[in-house]
Amino acid sequence: MATTNVPVTRVLSGIQPTGQLTLGNYVGAMKNFVKLQHEAECYFCIVDMHALTVPQDPKALYNATLDLARIYVAAGIDPNVATIFVQSHVPAHAELGWLMECSSYIGELGRMTQFKDKSAKQEVVTTGLMTYPCLMAADILIYQASHVPVGEDQRQHLELTRDIATRLNHRFGDFVTVPEPYIPSKAEGGRIMALTDPTKKMSKTLEDPNGNIYLMDPPKVIMNKIKRAVTDLGREVVYDEENKPGVSNLMVLLSLCTGQTLDEISAKYDGYGQFKKDVAEAIISVLEPIQQKVEELRAPGVIEEILAKGADKAEAVANRNLAVFRERFGLVPRRRA
Ligand code: AMP
Ligand code: TRP
């Protein structure tokens, strides 16, 4: 999973509160958040400012932000172990974001595939959509994170973050940790594909909702979506990303939801019927307890309290580190009158 031998000491990651979370978000990112909290000092944010790079309905954004926080906790991130907070509650991110904008080049931002894809879909392209990776770099570097757990689609943004960090170290003397990606391979869930079209990524913005399993989907819906999932020619359940992308994708989900290896799964089935049924049941058994916990966390004030404490903890670290960046860049520290 981790690509180098650098010890995992400090972890930061974030998810955007846009649309409904998918099983791809869970296995590609959040499942690793839960695991890493016991291995390192962890910061997990809800990146509400990133969501603003495309038009959002204010009320929907507000609710999605609190819901994503509930999902973090329901999925197993313990707010007494890891720090859970809302990005915009710690203004130092935006402030460092500006310094990152002044440390990156329009050329490199224009080359980001996510920018090219998303801007092609928008009627108007905001400046923020282009400078988005600068804010992401700020999120990471302000905690001096050693590792960033994300899915494969974020690799390019992380490479840019590393380039910026290296650039700053050359310019101002070594002071920034160059963060390592923590990205699962495809077989480990780093890139879950759409159920209706295994050449496309499962994604909040996929046009066909049947391609996604949403974390809040009821059991019946999950069963139906898996039954209708595209499988491939033949009837063998074997892992073959190229020739059997649909079956391979379902195998990865079954493996991640039950802990069985891909080989064990392959040996167990000789047709798609029982296999699909087991995939659906395994997903349901993982998601049902999370869904129940989310409902419990709707009790008034509960999630707000967790986020208030999280912001305090995150802000203390972020402000301390921001002061170092400011000093290196030559900004005069403010003296209180
Ligand atoms: P986003 O929905 O873009 O905010 O993504 C949140 C996190 O989920 C990021 O770390 C993504 O890389 C990860 N992610 C999103 N979609 C998938 C997918 N289909 N497979 C694996 N990881 C994903
Ligand atoms: N760009 C990420 C996404 O769309 C979200 C994100 C913002 C993030 N800041 C981050 C991920 C910092 C990891 C670290 O999924």
C-alpha cells in the first residue's frame, strides 16, 4: 500500500461534502483513515472550501458537511483518537493556500486531469477550480503530513503537492515535509469501478445512479444494483482486470468487505449467481451498522460538539506551522497593539 519505507507519523486527508458518498470513497479512502488512526497522528477534514470550486446549493452544502462528519464517525474514526474537523473552520488553510498559489505555476495547474475533466463539464469555470490543488497542498503541508491516504484519482494532485514542497525546500531551506501517497492498488480498492460500466470510476458525479453504491443505500437497493451489475463473458469468477473488469471489481468489493483473499473467492464460485448474492450481502453487512450509527449521530448537537473540539485541535497545529511558512516567505509577524 504505502509506496516507500518512510515511517507513517502524521496523516492528513479530506473528502468533499458534495453529493452522496459512494462505496468507492469508503474503500478507497475512508477505510484507510480508520486503520491509520491507530498508527499515526491523524487529521481528517471535510473539505467544504474545495466543494465551492463548482456551484453548490448553500443549504445542501451545509447539510452535506454535517452528514459527512457523521459518516466519518459512523465508519469508525474515533474523535478521541483522530482529529475530525471542517476545513473552513481553520482559516489557516486558506491563508497558506494563497502562499501555495504563489508557489505553483499556471502551466502545472492546467495540466491536472481533474481540472481538464471538470472544466469541460462546467458552463463557467471558476478560478478556484483551477487553483484547487493549491488549497489541497495547503491542507496537507500545514500539518507537515508524512502520508496522505487517498484513492488513485488523487495521485496527480499529490505529486503536485510534493513538487511544491520540494520547490519550497530548495528556495527557503529544508522546512517542509514532502508527503508520501498512501494509495491502495486497484485490487486493494484504490479504484472501484462503476457497476454499470466497469471502464468508468464509481463516482459521486456519475450520471447513472445505478453505477454507484451509495453508503446510505438501503439493503434492497444494494441487492438490486449488484444483481444488475455488468459482468463479463463466461462464468468463471477470476481476477482479470483487463478481460473481466466487471467481475474483478465485484471480487475486490467482496474481498474488502469480508477479508477473504481474491484467490479464496475465485476458488469458491463456479458461476455468477451465488457470487453476486454474496457480494451484495457482504456490502450490506458493512454498510448497515454505519447507516444506523449515522442516524444516532443526528441527535442535536452531537456532531457539532465533535467538530468544535476537532477545529480547536487542528487550529493549534495549523497556526503554529503557518507561522513558520510566513516567516520563511518574509512576511512580517503581526504584533498586537
Ligand atoms: P471525492 O469524492 O472526490 O471527494 O473523493 C474522496 C476520496 O475518495 C478520495 O481520496 C478519492 O481518491 C477516493 N475515491 C473516490 N472515488 C473512488 C473510487 N471509485 N475508488 C477508490 N477511491 C475513490
Ligand atoms: N481533492 C480531494 C478529492 O477530491 C479532496 C482533498 C482536499 C484532499 N484536500 C485534501 C485529499 C487533502 C487529501 C488531502 O478527493
